Amino acid sequence: MNLNKQQKLDERYLRMARIWAENSYCKRRQVGALVVKDKRIISDGYNGTPSGFENVCEDNDVTKPYVLHAEANAITKLARSHNSSEGATLYITASPCIECAKLIIQSGIKRVIYSEQYRLDEGINLLKKAGIEVVFMPLNQNE
């Protein structure tokens, strides 16, 4: 696939991840993630509380410790399906933390495309060390 066509696909999936982030009940930051393989979305996720918990992510503007990150939600949802993330691409609105980077590596995802920098870069550094292609692709806010 030529680079321009791939870049357009990457931008579209990132915009879709941004829309998916709107499902999050978190007030401080809403993050969305899509796992795509062979041009098919095989999983999705957004940051929030585990199944069965109330949809409140913060106490006094501090994120509760059991809130799941968007990419962790997407990867664990895959674990309950019949799909494999081997060789897939993860589209995420914010760069992953180091804990989520470990999950990404173990899941077999080979590309990570993100549109916003997280304040820490250990996750990105770990992904690169593992040989995963990592692309920062900022989107305009009106896209």
C-alpha cells in the first residue's frame, strides 16, 4: 500500500478513536483506542471503570486507581473474543503509559499510532525498544 493511502487510513482511524473516546465517563481526560487488522476494527476501548463498577472515574479530581486505560480495555476485550491482535495496529488518542506498553508488546500489536503526547514517554520508549512501529500523528481539533 502506498504511503499516502496508509497515512489517510491512519488519520481516519485516529479520528474514529477520538469519537470513541467520547464514550468515556472520565472528566479529566477521555481516551479512545481501536485495534485494526486487515482494515477491520477487531476491538475498541475507552478509559473507564471495570464492568460492574459505577461510571465515575475520579474522586475530587483524582483518577481512581482501578480505572482502566483505553488500550487495556481494547486488548482485554480482544482476549475474550476469537480475534488475534498479532500484527495489528493500535490507534489511540493519547500515547500509552508504560503499563499499557507492556500489554501492547505482549499482545503482538506491531504498530501504534497516536495523536496526543502523554506527559511521560516511558511507554513510547519501551514500544520502540521492542521493535514496534510508533507514529505520532497530531490531528487538528476540528477534524
